Amino acid sequence: MNEFTDEEKRILTYLQESVSRGESYFRAKNIAEAIGLTAKQVGVRLPRLAEKSDDVEIEKWGRARSTTWRVTLS
């Protein structure tokens, strides 16, 4: 995980732990609140993490007021 920034590592750790507990769908604002970042910081990084991460699969799932992301372990 050395190719990731500190913020990206925090996001990935949160997602891995949450998926392990059975969660699958996330919004940037909820992730941000849980790990102390802004929704914008998380929202900008999720598409990058979808390409870079081998540990989790991040997929843009739906868009209503805000984008929902579907996350599964690889």
C-alpha cells in the first residue's frame, strides 16, 4: 500500500473494514464523516482508488443527489 497517499489509505482501510462487516454501498459524505475528511476529498479519491486498488473493487453504482459507490473485496 505504499503507492497510496495517507488519505487514500484511510479510505481503503475504512472500506475494507466496513465491507468485512457486511456493508456494500457507500456515499462519500458518510465515509468522510467517519474518517475525518470532507466529502469532496473522498469523492475525488474514490474513482482513483477504483483504478489503483487490488484489495477492493469500487464501482460507481447510482447517482441521485450524490453518487453511491458499491464496494466489494477482491
